[in-house]
Amino acid sequence: MLIFLIIPLSRIIPRIIANRKSNNGNFSQFENISNSGDEFWKSKIESRQNQNISEDMQVLGSMHNGANTFEKIQKITKIPSEDLNRILEELENKEMIRVVKKSGMFGEKIELYSTDKGFRAYYS
């Protein structure tokens, strides 16, 4: 039984040691890779903010770029909570977004999706 454990460990341990030697224990390169996507979209939104695009269009743009929760949209657009809530309600009343409520293990989750009307409004 012990042999079945030793053989895989004898192959895995040298790989782990080699990886640590090549990285010198520094895992920041992986953090940079995971954060680079967020920075890309933030820079795109900031460039649109500099072009004086309305907050409605900023919200729709962040949704088209993959943000489908209130927190993600707020993080990207940097709009205060009260204003963002008002904007999302207006977009929902104009039928530019739809709200989907999902229940899961950790409670109810609310996701926001752009409709065809919102897509056309953003890209026109």
C-alpha cells in the first residue's frame, strides 16, 4: 500500500522543487496575469468616461464587457451605489436590461443582462 503512495510522490516532489527554484518563491507573476484583464476593461471604461459618455452608457458598456452583478459594475464604473441603483432601475424600466434572480446555496443571487434594445442603444 505504501508503494502506491511513494511512487507518485517521487515524481511530484521534484517538479514542485524545480518550480520553486525557478520562481524563487515569488508568485506575483500569477497575480499579474489574473489582474491584467480587469485593468484592461477599467482602462477602456475610463477612456469612455473621458469622452463624456453618459453614465447609462458606461453601465451598459461594463455589462457588455462581462460585468453582470451590481458589485462588478460599480467596481468598473466607480459610480456611487445610490446613483448606480437609480441608473439600473431606469435601464430596467426602459427594457434595456433584464434582472435575473437565482437561488443557490449561499442565498439569492441577482444577475443583470443587457437586452437587444440595450445592445443596440450602446452600439449606435
